[in-house]
Amino acid sequence: MKYLEKIFAFAILLFFLSSCGVSKSLHNRPDHSAYDATIPKRVKINDSTFIAGNNFLLKNEQAQWELYVEGNPLQIGKITGSLTQELMQKQEAIFFNKVEEFVPSKFQQYFLRKFLAWYARKMYLHIPEEYKAEIYGMSEYSSSNFSEIGEPYLRLLYLHAAHDIGHALQDLMLVGCSSFAVWGDKTIDGELLIGRNFDFYVGDDFAKEKIIAFVNPTEGHNFMSVTWGGMMGVVSGMNDQGLTVTINAGKSEVPLVAKTPISIVTREILQYASTIEEAVEIAKKREVFVSEAIFIGSAKDKKAAIIEVAPDNFGVYDVENTDELICSNHFQSEAYKNDERNLKWIAESHSKYRFDRMEELISEQNKLNVPDAVAILRNKKGLDNKEIGFGNEKALNQLLAHHGIVFKPESGKVWVSSNPYQLGEFVEYDLDEVFSNREGNPSMTTLSSPKENVPEDPFVHSKEYKDYEAYRILEREVEAAISKEENISPETLSALQQKNPEYWKAYYLTGKYYFGKKYRAAARNAFEMALTKEITTVPDKERIEKYLQKLKE
């Protein structure tokens, strides 16, 4: 009887979710009648070069895609979709297959789709029409698969809020980034210098086809951003006014409804702001549904500031009498001084540790240049240069970043990392050169200025790097075996530890396996070994201590 009651309750809930205010959002489409929809035909030169009139997509020798696109919002969307259609469809498949991996049950997937439609029922009201038109234009080239999730336009709309929705509903913290800026007496030439790691991870394949997009819109400023197929929002970018934007996730509570995706807010800032004050005004007028730090660098202001947004709060952190600014994943402005979620996050997470590590590394240099900034982004050690294991979230370089990026706003230059992670060569681009002489001049060669590229990190050729890559595979195998209660050989558990000997999680997983098998002595030894390492968060440490307490009982 209880089972039937649950089914009935679920049916009522599903009806509520699928009917309450969802219909309008599912059928809403942008009015793009005012835009010229004419676009040039795509021409394939070879597998790595495509042109469409004055627009083009090409792959450079570092295996990064470079995209140049111009026009009104609808044209930019359609041309971007046309040029990047294979990349867009590939990223869409990677993302939705990852969701299927997380939620293998067809029944649960059906419920998830219904819930997503309900949760995002008001999002269309909070996205500017020009950006909906751009997304609509791109969606014409979306995959014909995944129709059960939604029509192409809706799928692409939802994907622009993927970070926000995951962050809000499960506090996944898919974006746990580190950013810093120095200027004045702290840089070699006195110019503003900004570095950031974008630690967004949806599997290894997701980061393989990153796109460095250069956009020349009919309204607003020209800008560049590091993105991927199907994404017109901005996570890292700079415009031709020397204004930079990056995002760092903060601690959020679960909101009841999706509003403006943070990447749309930052896209609007990048396209229409040229100063910190203008960026603040744009951010103020948008309602968001997660907590986020928007790190702004400004050539005109010759400094950086942080806009801290949340569904129920807003603050600006603008330092005085100093020439550096640091940002990880907690808020620093007066508006959040007594915010309980933020204070708890500072105390329990890895955010403050990374903040302190950036502060430590910056203080070691009298004056920084671009290679120095790259070196900070690539640093894999803990405070006081302690070995904390590869992949530890307390490290600035967690060996999972989608990209690292360095800006020199006053010079209009940017350096973007190439794979793997932020270890590959940092490729330089000069925005003045990129956007000049573009009329009737589609490029067949890289837009980069390779003279000032920063070489790859020698670590990629080391035994430690190979061991770490092997460790990552073993870690996934061991986690899967534990969840399925399968047997794991002692040799596998030994290799897990040997491949990454300073990382606490290798010993934690070993202990967890032995605990499940009731090998009490072996479990105790592994958990006690884990406690001697630099554990990522307070909850992680408490979890290990609870296991040890159970073993004592």
C-alpha cells in the first residue's frame, strides 16, 4: 500500500512540476524579426579550417580552435553555429552523456527532465532578447539527438545555466577557480596583470576542444572569450576597451527558480562595459540565482575589483592603498561580512587555503611579469611549498582546469593555455591586431602573436605527471568498484597509493574499501595514514574521523 501511495504522490508532484507555469517557457522563442538573418555559406578548406564570408574557424598548432565572427545577434548565433556545428554537437553529447552517467535510471532521467523544465520555467524572462536571438541562431545547428531532453533551442538555453543549476541544486562547485591581479609597483612595467584558472570539469573530453572566440558585434565592444561549442556566455574574456571578466563560484543556498545564468551577466558586462563602475551597474540590474564573484579588471581604472552577487545580496570589493587583489571562492566585501553561509565556507572549504597560497606566491616576487603569473597558475604545491598530492583542491593547479588565462588589459593582450590543463603553452593574442583589418579578410592562419608565448610546463614530460594520469584512472576504477561492492585486489590499492603518495584520497578510498569488507586493521591503518596528509576540507576530515570512531566501537 505504501508503494502505491508513493507512486500516487510522485504522479501528483510530476503533474505539478510539468504544468505549473512551464508551458510558457517551453514555447517562448525570441522575436528576431528585426534582425537580418542572411549569413554567408560555410566553406570547408580542410578539417581544421572553415570560412563563412568574413568569418572563420581554424585550429592552431597548439590544437586550440580560433573563431572570428561578426554581425547582429542572430547572425552571430547562426554563423557561430554554422562554423562550429561539429564542435557544438560533440560538446552537447559529452555533457548529456555525463548526465546519463550520473543518473543511469531512465525513470530518474525522465523525472530530472521534468524537474529541469519546471526549475527553469522563468529563466527566459531574465535573459536579454539579443542573447536569446543569438542562442536561437546557434540552435539551428544543434544535434538532432537528445530530442527527449527538449528542442534544440531549449537545450542550448538550459546548457547556458548548467554551471548555475548544478551549483544551486547540489552545490557541485564545478567551478572552483582561483584569480589574482597585480598592478602599479607590483608589476615589471606598472601595468595591470591578471591571472586565473578556470577549474570547470565535466570529464577530460570536454576540455579537448576549447574555442578562443573573437566577436565583433554590431552593438557594443569587440571582445574575446575562452569558450566551447554551443556556449555564447562568458567565463573568461576581455574586450577592446581593456575590460576583463572572469567568474568564481561562491557558496549558495538552493533557490526555488532559475533566473539569469551568470555567464550571460558576464557576457553583457564584457560587451557593454568599459569601466568597473559600468560593470557594476550592469550586474546590479540582473537577478541571478547562485552566488558568484565576478572578477573585473579595467585598463581605464588601472586596477581590478570584485562584484559579489547572490540571489539575496550584492557587494563590491574594491581595495584601496594596495596593488594586488586575490579571489578564490569566498566573498570579501562588507555586504557579506556576517553572511553565515560565506563564513562557514571560509572555515570548512579549500577556498581560504588557495587564497593564502596565492598571497604567499605573489609576495615572493618583488615585481611580476606574464611568465611569473603563469608560474603561479601552474603551481601544484601547498602553503610553504608543502607536497599535498597531485589533484588536491587546495592547490592552485588542481590538474583539471579547463583553461588558465593571463590578461594585460592596458596592452590589449591575453595569453591562453593549451592542453593539458594549464600546463601547455600559453598562446598570446593582441586584440588590436586581431580586430584590425578584418574587413573582407578571413584568416587562414592563426590569430596569435607567437613571439611572446609562454612555453609549456616541463612537468608534462615527467614521471610524476604520468603517474598522476595513471592515478586518476585507478581512482575512478576504485570508486566504481566500492559503489558496486566489487572486489579490489591489494595490488590495485597499493598502486593507487604509490602513483600519488602525498594525496589523502588514495588512503581514504583504501580505508573505505577495507571498512566495507570488515578488514578492520587494514581500514584503520589506511584512515590513519590519510589523516597525516593535507585533507581538502573539514567535512572530508570529519568523515575519516567518523570511520575511525566506528572502528573503535
